[in-house]
Amino acid sequence: MKLKMTLAVAALLTIGLSSGAAYADSVTFTLTNPNAEVAQSTGGSVTYDATVAAPASNGAAVFLNGDAFNVTAPVSLNDNDFFADFPLSLAPGTSFTGDLFVLTMPAGAPLGSYLGTFTLLGGADGGASNVLGTVDFNLTSTPEPSSILLLMTGMAGLGCAGVKRSLRRGWAR
């Protein structure tokens, strides 16, 4: 009886611990240009494009169900392009390239780099929320020449022209 009980427990453990068929819900996920610049004085928006590819070795389609992101304030991220443009799923061996999200920096934001991450969520079915891939991006606030700098450059040009004119007069005497 003890032997039968041991065999039954071993059989149940074997069945319970064995895994089902493995599903490779992987994708490669890259941004076309992860680094962008916006002028500090005017601010603005930048659209980031991405390519998502499902390897041919996947056993079935990979569903692209959602996203998660993190970005440094005061920059804001709008992910409507992902939901409007990206396909619901990718069959093995297929890829898609399109607008993924838009970053907006307000005018007058402090100079510097604003970093962030964007993560695709999905998996084997329409309800899966596994992390499929994460990319890093950077938006830099860059200075523009100020009006005073432009005025000083113009004044220096006029000064040089005046010096040149007076040197010519000196040679003519």
C-alpha cells in the first residue's frame, strides 16, 4: 500500500510539474532615432518611430496589447499613435514600422536632456500583458542664440567695417 501511495504521489507531481508547450512570444523592438532635440525658447513636439519584428522562430502570433512608459517632467508623452497605427498582432516572421509616440516639451523648459523608457506589453493572446521589449529615448532642450547675442554680433561687424574704412583713409593720405 505504501508503494502504491508513493507511486501515485510521484505521478501527480510529474504531471503537475510538467510544463505545457513552450510559446516564444518574443519580438525585437527598436526606435528609428531614439535621440531628438527641441529648441528651449519655443518648445515643440517630436514623433518617435519604431520597428517591431516577430522572429520567424515564434510558434504563433504575438499580440501587441498595450504599453507602459516613463519620461522626465516637464516632457509629456502621447501614445495615441501606438493604439491607432500599430497592428493588434504580428505573425511569425513579420515586422511593422510606424509612429509610436509623440514627446512634447513646453517652451522655456530648462536646458538639458530628458530621458525616458517605452515598453511594449502583450503576448500569446489578447489579454496578455508580458513585457515584450523596452527602449530608451532622449529629448534634449537646446539653446538658441539670444537677441542680445545677435545684436552684439551685428555691432562687431559694423565696428570692423568702420576700422577697415579708417585704415583705408589712413593709406590714402
